[in-house]
Amino acid sequence: MAPASAIKQILVVGGGSAGWLTACHLARQLQCQQPGSVQVTLLESSDIPTIGVGEGTVPAIRQSLQYLGISETDFIRECDATFKQGIKFVGWRQAVSGLPHHYYHPFDYPEQQSVALTPYYLLNPGTDSFANRLTIQGRVCDAGLAPKTISHCEYDGLCNYAYHLDAAKFAAFLTRHATEKLGVKHVKANVRAVRQHADGSLASVLTDTAGDISADFFVDCTGFRSLLLGETLQVPFISKNDILLADQAVAMQIPYAEPDSPIPSYTLATAQAAGWIWDIGLSKRRGTGYVYSSQFADADTAERTLRQYLGPAAAALPCRHIPMQVGYRQSFWQKNCVAIGLSQGFVEPLEATGLLVYDAAARYLAELLPLDTRLLPAAAAQFDQHVHYAWDRVIDFIKLHYVLSDRRDSLFWQANRLPETIPASLQAKLSRWQQQLPSQYDFASRFEIFNLDNYLYVLYGMDFTTDLTLRRSCYPEHAVAERHFSQIRQQACQAVQQLPAHRQLLAQIQQYR
Ligand code: FAD
């Protein structure tokens, strides 16, 4: 017989992407650990919509989908998904000779090669961009190509990739997978009140149409509202808006001009006076939005900026204004309740960190969760420590994009470089990296969300200077490095011949039996 302290019922409240990902991870893990002894239930409101944005991902999503037993073909077909090979940043530095500055943060990670190529690029930069010297992926993106062919296996490709997806369809797809394949129970009702035990831990949620639902462990996936952790358990929210100034978004979905318009296999992030615009190509439409700071632009100006960017095609289309809470909860796990998703934390979606952090946190929770309530405090302390670390590193990385900008054309860009807005952890690294290269030791934790390669692409894509003059003799392998650079150029030419157009591959996947 299970002890009185055993966890037998887990209730996930909230059915956005975060809620369903968490339910899938918990159910998948519990299937292996204790088949049939723990029931995962997901409760969501039919009246309160999900946030409905969140279309960009990073490559780690592939491991998760595969681990959860999801077919890539089904996922692509049902979520209108497309391939994402990185992010193209336009205008994040001042234009040179009238041409807008641009660079790629691609997903291929060449520093894992035997010879670290970065110092050789810095010692002899030439005319090619940093990304183009180190990987073929920028050229593949520029040519409008997919990262793989139809003959590659699921989740495998010539280039590393993630996806763009329709957030509402993704949540619906995960709903089917969780309920049909992983045994998650699905309840639709509104939570009207939350009942607590005498020690403050959660006992049940009282709903309008499904009665009182009790559980031993609760996951708060109720979005920005944070109904369980924030409202009920009163865990304060720590704002990081003093570091990351963007706190609003205006979003718009827009059809393609023609049914066969090319679909970029990257997210386009174009800097504006008070923030930046995302432009994402899904298989059936584009998803776009202006992420901006309300200190430097009002809602009307922001909407006008987005409409101007989109041109006449957007004139009659509706848009949605979305306030963003930037920061995270002081604690993510209190007593028998953990928050995952927007209820846990959020920063502007520049590097698609939402799903990335929520998915990683959900998988971590699934592995860490003890099935004996007496062990919860130790697990909570560990989870809190590690997930806080992850959020702080995410904030450093997003801030990096602004700190490296030399734009002076608006107060927003100037304010972003004020020393008091820059975290000390980031400032210390940048000071050191002016004289020595970033190294793997700078990213030593298992809970790094962004690693060496991600930093290198942004640093040197944005023309950061590391002075290697005094260390020149540490890098004697010029000939070997040059051979690598030349191979990369050749591989790029071959790849451009071999890979199909992005839209063509998506059409093949739709037809593939
Ligand atoms: P939500 O989608 O808000 O879901 C909340 C759920 O809680 C809903 O099901 C609702 O019905 C339920 N609920 C609330 N109250 C109750 C109640 N009383 N009773 C019952 N149920 C209740 N992430 C990325 O990874 N990539 C991106 O490109 C990206 N872009 C973004 C752009 C913007 C402008 C914003 C704001 C976010 C973006 N994100 C992005 C983050 C992304 O939106 C989230 O990753 C994702 O949608 C998860 O949201 P969620 O599930 O936490 O919350």
C-alpha cells in the first residue's frame, strides 16, 4: 500500500503550451517510473484564452518532441510548423554606407570542431561575416532552403534546426498526444477558488462546472496571472524591466501575398526605434509583432510602426496588444505547487526563450519530483536554485544584444546601454572578453540555457572587439584553420545545390505517407 504521504494525483492548471508540455513530461516520466500509480490531470478554462503567441523555438525542442514519442511529420503537418535555422538580426547596429547592418545567429555549432576557428577569424576577419566563415547555415538561409531533404530521417538534418509553429495548434496537438498516448486526464472548467491545508499547501481547486478537484501536487500554468503560486501562495514577482526595457507587444497574423510565396527558414528580428519586430513564416501565414518599451513608445505609435513595416497587405487586418510582465517569481516552487510557463517568468521573445525554459523546466520537474511529499522541500530548493540560475543567464544573453548595439538614433537604444541597466554578471564577462576569448569554462553549468556558440555568434555578429594581439602566439594553426574555412565554403556551395527550397520540403512533408 502507498504511504499516506505518497503523491497519487497531480493537477496541472492551465492548457497553454506550457501546461500541455508539462503534463506530457510528467506523464511520460511517470509511465516509466510508476506505471498506473500516479494520475496526471490537466484542467483548463474554456473561457480564458491562451496567450496565443509563441511561434519560435530553439533546437532543444526536437529532443523533447522525440522523447515524448511525437512523430515529426505529424507535428509539422498539424501545427503548420516550418523549419527555423536561426535568427537574422537586421538593424541592430548602425547602418554602414547606407546598408542596414545584419547578422545571423544560426543553430549550427562549429566551435565543437577540433580546431576552434574563432581566434583565426578574429586575427584575419576578411570580408565574410563571422557566421559565414564558421558555418554554411547563413548561406542556406539566404538561398531560401530547408535544413534537410525529404530523405533525412525524422529529427535529423544536414543543418541543425528548430521550428516555427502555430501556438494554438501546438497546444491542441499536445492535448491529443497527452490524452490519447500518455494517459493525461483533461478537464475543462474555470477555477473559482483555491483551497489550502492548514500548513498553507494546496488542497484542491473549486471549479464552476467540474466540482472540487483535489490533488497532492499542483502545477501552475495559468499564464501571467499565476493563479496558484502568485495569487494564492503570494509569491512575489521580481520585475527585470529595469534591465530588459521592452514590456509590450503588438502582434498581427498576416497571409502570404501568394500561395507559393517563399517561406524564410529563419526568424527575422528587425530593430525599430523602441524595440524590434519579429517576422515568422509558418506554412499557412506569417506571424509578426512589435516588441517595444512603453517608456519610449505608446500603443498607437507601436501599432503604426508595425503596420508600416508590413505595408498595404496589413491595412485592414486586426492586431492584438499584449502587455508583458518581464521578470520571474521570487520562488518557483512553494510547498506542493510549482509554476511553469508565463506564471513562472518571462522575458521578451528575442531568442525564443519562453518555450525553451518552460520545456527544460518541465522535463527537470518530471525527473526531480519525488513521489513522497516529505521530500518536496529538498526538491523545491534544488529546482529554485537551478531555474533561477537559468533565468538570470537568459536575461544576460538577451541584454547582450542591446549592450552591443551602437545605435544612437533613439532614447530607447541609448537607455539600453546605461550602466545601471546592465547586470554585473554580463558586464564582468564583457570586460574580460575584450582581452580574451569566451571559453567553455564561462558556460560550465548544466543549467546554461545559451552556450559558447550562441554567445560567439552574437558577439562577433555584432562586431564586438576581442584584442588578441598579446595572445597571437597561442594560435599557430593558421593553415589548418584556413583549410577549415575553405571546406566550409565548399560545403556551402554543395548544400545550396542539394537542399530543396523550404516551401518545397514542407509540401513534400504534407504529402509524404
Ligand atoms: P497561456 O498560454 O496564457 O495559458 C494559460 C492557461 O491557463 C490557459 O489555458 C487558460 O485557460 C488557463 N487559465 C487561466 N486562468 C484559469 C482559471 N481561472 N481556471 C482555469 N484555467 C485557467 N515563446 C517562445 O518560445 N517563442 C516565441 O517566439 C515567443 N513569442 C512570444 C511573444 C509574445 C508577445 C509573448 C507575450 C510571449 C511569447 N512567447 C514565446 C512565450 C509564449 O507565449 C509562451 O511560451 C507560451 O505561450 C506559454 O504560455 P503559458 O502556457 O504559460 O500561458
